[in-house]
Amino acid sequence: MLTPSFLIAAMFAAAATPMQAPLLASDEASGTSNADQIRARQARQRGEFVALEHLLSDARRRQPGELVEVELEGFIYEIEVLRADGRLVELEYDARTGQWLGTELDD
């Protein structure tokens, strides 16, 4: 028989276990396809792409705000952030090296 304390411990353990989310959101409007997701995931597994988490961490440090979108264009990650002042910022990173390539402020 499962005790209430066991069930509570199991819930906490499940909540603490990281979920594996898709590398990129599948969204036809953004131009990101499932093929792009698969390609990016396979490149990461082969060690050809840096972990997206590292790029997102750097993007948040450079431009605090709400993450709006992540796109993979060839070998370039485009990370869009909505700043507190309402301006949309796009940061570009080389997917292979993780190098920050620049920031574009949308009007």
C-alpha cells in the first residue's frame, strides 16, 4: 500500500526531474520545421553544435527580457528577446562555435 508520504515524495521527485523539451518549437509561422529540429538535435549529439542552453544563458545576460522565439537559419541561431521597454531584440550566434555574432534592435 502506498502511503501519503511516499506519494508526496514521488511527486517531488517527478517535479525535480528535468523534462526533455524540444530543441526548437515547431511553428510553421516561424519557418522552423521538424526537419530543422531534427537536424539541430543530431548536430548537437555529434558535437557539431553547442548546447542551446549556453546560448540562451548568454542571450539573457546580454539582453534581459522574455524569450520570444528561437530559429535556426543554416548554422546561425537567431534568438529573439522582448525587453522590459517593449523593444524586440534579435541576437545571432554561430551554432557550431557558440560565438555571439551581433544584436539587432527591431523597430
